[in-house]
Amino acid sequence: MSVPSVTLPSGDEMPMIGVGTWDIDGETVQNSVRAGLDGVYTHVDTAEGYRNESEIGEVLADYDREEFFLTSKVLPGNLDYDSVIEACEDSLDRLGTDYLDLYLIHWPNPAISLRETLNAMETLHDDGKVRNVGVSNFSAYQLSNALHIADVPIAVNQIEFHPWFQRPELVEYCRENDVAVEAAAPLARTDVLGDDTVEDIAENYDKTPAQVVLRWAVEESVVVIPKSSSPDHIESNGQLFDWELDEDDHQRLNGIDRDQPVYDHPAKDWTGDVYGIAE
């Protein structure tokens, strides 16, 4: 079964499903990445803030680098020019690779100039260390700023997106500006899997609730990066591309939007040791 992809402005192809690695480490993340790459996945997503790049790098060494798409992210506390360069080089070292297919600003940081951050991303791109530049958790307003000042295309906005949090205006703005939408927490960290509509559709199709939710997102032309610590679930989650939802069932899922995030809340906690912004 082949996995479709999204074409980025550079012409690179980003597979529609990737292995998510948030909040897992050690042998657990290694088993997850290996299960994905030994199956249909050719896309791995991590971040310096996940603190698992070294473990992932040990697994990636067993695979042909040109055969998978690799994403990492720079933390909001590292968005000044020199820190972006250093953070990327450190990620490359931990991952055991010479380049990233995609490098994202993990969260916007209003305390640091976005122009300075994007200038550093452009340098990394020009030096061949980063093939595509993107952002994560950017609103339409923040994305519009980035698009206005960036000299390298903003290829991706990785955002919270799932049937309970569909964000149509942000998604439409991304599409209007040739920015691919990638779903972080596409299963709402499993919260949406118990939704009555999701469960009913899953039963009708003899699919898992996760498969139904991920298939819906793919049909919305949104890249998904579900995380699981179970190799069996990783394999199951990848079985999305040899079936489709009927239009009526797709519309039923469109209709359960609650505008309800599981992590990207309007106010942020700036004090955490990983994601916080120094005073």
C-alpha cells in the first residue's frame, strides 16, 4: 500500500502520515519509530523539546536516509539567531543526519523577533541543513507575519486539528497561501475516540475509531502524525489509504466540531522548563 503525499513549495513530497513521538522516549519511542518505518510510514516527527532525538537517531541509523522524511522543531526559548543555528545543529547531531527535511518553529515567542528567527532558518536552508522551513502552533495572524517577512517559503503549519477542533478559518488561510496543514494531536490525545459519532461510523466500517478519525483528516488534505506507544496501533493507524468514507459520513464528522482544543488553549503557560519563555 503506497502512502500519498503533499507537495511542498520546494517540490519535496511530505507523506500524509508520519510517526508522532511526543511524550515517549527510550525503548518505547525506538519501538514506535521502528514499527512505523518497517511498515508503511516513511515520515518521522520529533522535536528538541521531546527530548528523544538521540534515541530516535539510533533507530534511523538502520535505514536509508533518503527513504524517509524527517521533521524536528526548535523550542520557543531558542529563537534568537544564534540559538536557532545551535539548536538545529544539536538536533542534527542527536538524530545522526546531515539535514532535516522540515524544521519548524515549535511555538511562537512574542519576546523574540520573528524576523531574527526566520533569518536563521533561511541560513540553515541555504546551508543545506534544512530542506524546508515551517511553523507550528501559529495562528492565522502569526502566520501572516511570517509569510510577509520570510525570504524562504513557509511550507507547513503544524497545528492542533481533529474533529472536535477543526479551525476552518485557519486551515483555509493556510491553503490560500500554499502552506500545508499538519495535524498535531490528530486523535485529540485519544479524547475524540469515544465520541458517539466516531464510534458509530467505526462500527459501520469495521474500522477502529482512530482509523476513522485519521481517514477523515486525510480526506481533508491534512497530514497526520498520530503518536502511539503500541506497534500494533501504529500499524493499524497506517491502514488509511485503501478505503474511504462515504460523503455523508464525512459530513457527519464535520458536524461534531466543538471548537475544543486539548492543548492549544487561548492562554499559554509560559513557565514550564521546556516550553516556557524566560522573563
